[in-house]
Amino acid sequence: MKFCLGLLKYYKTNLFGSKWTGKVVFLIMTPFTNTDGGVLIIGPASVAEENTLFCPLVRELKSSKIELQIDKELEYNETQKETEFKIAEELNCNAKKVGDNSFVISFKEKGNYVKSDLNIELDLEQSIKLGTKIYKVVGNIDLDIEPEKIGVLQMKLRKKMAFFKGMRRNI
């Protein structure tokens, strides 16, 4: 099974091209069990305490469809000018249900950003209060990802294109 930590970068488009706004949303695409999985968002206010994140569930998926979802996100964002989806890390994992609403995601090899196994538990109190499923993710995930370094070639290409467009405007 695959686990994916991705990021969605937002761009502001105008007549002269697009410029990165500095906004980044992190996504976790993970299996919960051998059959079920989901897409979770790590927003700016998600970090509650050290090694604990509160993440709303965006979409429920079958575990077997996670790789397909990753491919569809990449394909969809190729046509978008306002967003860009990048994979920060994709890891092989095993998912196990340990309680009614709790799961353990264990990794065969740790990654650069996901540095420990993850415990994921449905937070019923927050879910009822906010009206959506909120999962508590406990584990060492390094979110000090520099979005500029993911997809560096594309960013350099965009900067060069902007430079040459600017030259044409000045002639």
C-alpha cells in the first residue's frame, strides 16, 4: 500500500502570468486499513502540540485507489493555473485497525519528512463540533518542507519565462 504526503501550492494568475502566493496546503493520502483509506488536509491551524496534527477528512477512498488518486491529482493540476500539486514523499506502508476509530500506519522505510509510524484516530468531539470527520494524527511528520525546492525545475522555468516576457514588454 502507498502513503503520500503532498502539497498544493496556490498561484495568483493575471494577464502577465502567474505568481506563487506563498499559500501551501499539505495533503496526506493514506490507507486506514487493507480496504479503506482517505485524503486528509493539514492546514495552518492543524498543529495542536508536538507530533500531533488535527486533520479534516476530505475524501474517503479505497486503499487500492490511493495510487490512482495521486495520478489523477497530478494530471488535474497540470491543467490548472491557480494550483500546483507536488508529491513531497511517497512511501510503502502497512495499515492496521487497532480500535473502533483508530489505525496504525507503519512504514517499511522512514522518509525524509515522515520520520515515524503514525497513529490515526477519529476525534469524535472535534468532529461533532465542526460537523466533519477530524482525525488526530500522532507521529513525527516534518512539515518544514520548502515548497520552492519541490519542483525546482518548473519554478526555474516559470521564472525564465517571466523574465523573457518582461523583456518583450520592455522592447
